[in-house]
Amino acid sequence: SQQGEEDPQALSIQEGENATMNCSYKTSINNLQWYRQNSGRGLVHLILIRSNEREKHSGRLRVTLDTSKKSSSLLITASRAADTASYFCATDAGTYKYIFGTGTRLKVLA
Amino acid sequence: DAGVIQSPRHEVTEMGQEVTLRCKPISGHNSLFWYRQTMMRGLELLIYFNNNVPIDDSGMPEDRFSAKMPNASFSTLKIQPSEPRDSAVYFCASRPVTGSDTQYFGPGTRLTVL
């Protein structure tokens, strides 16, 4: 399976701290995406990083990709209570198909 | 834009009954995906449509599941007969154009089969 595995499964931090989540995958990819899911809601796309990119930023989000290690990390800086959600990585398994990981549940304490 | 619309948001039914979930993708999007999310299995792709044509249904768990997309603005996922193990949240997602990677998810339908 090409399913991404997020690590840790759950993370609890204080507001203002940084949160780092990791994703590992098994086969070569063209790109990797990160999504956020608030409780009871659908997934929302956060950022996409292509296989020829090593780092990408979007606001307080920083994503890195290491294709040699088949891993990616998502860093959320200066976390807020509103960042409390589950975060998923998704790796492409073809021209249209993405395999979603198991997710990291982030809780930001006010 | 209203985003992807799914109905119903919650469905409770008894084992053996037919269940139909509905999805309206974002206007202009030509790809549509149905996913199932459970605690045990995470988010699983069930079926993918491109330009209303089913391209990959390898994720459909068994013959009790069927999906249709009669036009660009409507899709259904049907389970007949339903079983308790079908209880999950079912998501529909659409994508703007072929080659674009971002998927836009609906709010999901929480299905409970008693």
C-alpha cells in the first residue's frame, strides 16, 4: 500500500507553540498534499508540494519533502486554538488518485 | 460558491434497507470522488468519476455498493442492502480540471446502520 502514515497520531500543545507533524510513504510520488479536517467537517486542502521541491511556505505553514527518505513534515508556527483539527497527508497514486494517511490529531490548548 | 453539497447530512437506517447518498459537485468541476471514513480504516477512496464516467471503482467494497453520475452536477452512492459495518462518514469531493490536484470536499454524510 502507498498509504501515508502520519506521526504522531495525536499531539497536544499550548497556544503559541509550534506543531510538527510527519508523514512517511512507501513509493515514488509526483507530489504530496496536506489537508486539515475539523471535527465533523470535510477535509480542506492546505498545501501541495511537488517532488522536485524541498520546502514550501504558506502563511504559518511550512512543509518539507525529503524524497530520499520518502517523508514530509508539516510545521504550524505560533499555533492557535483554531488550529485544533486532524491533519492528513495525501500522496498521489496515479493521475487522479490520492491515498490519504491515517492523520494526526492536533489539539491546541488556550 | 456554495462548495460541494451533500445530502442528507445524517442518515440512520436499519440493516437491510436501501440507502442513497447524494452529492452536488462545485459547478465547472469535472472530477468527482466518493470516500468513506472510519476510525479503523481511515479515509478510503471508493470510486472516481471523470466527465461523468466512472474511471476507477476498485475501492467499492462489494456489489451492495453502486454509484452513478447522470450529469455533471449530480452523483449518487447507493448501498443495497445496508449492513451495520457500512456505518461511516461518506464524503464526496470534486476537482476543477484534469491535472489539477486539489480536491474540494463536501461536509460528509454520517451513516448509521442499526
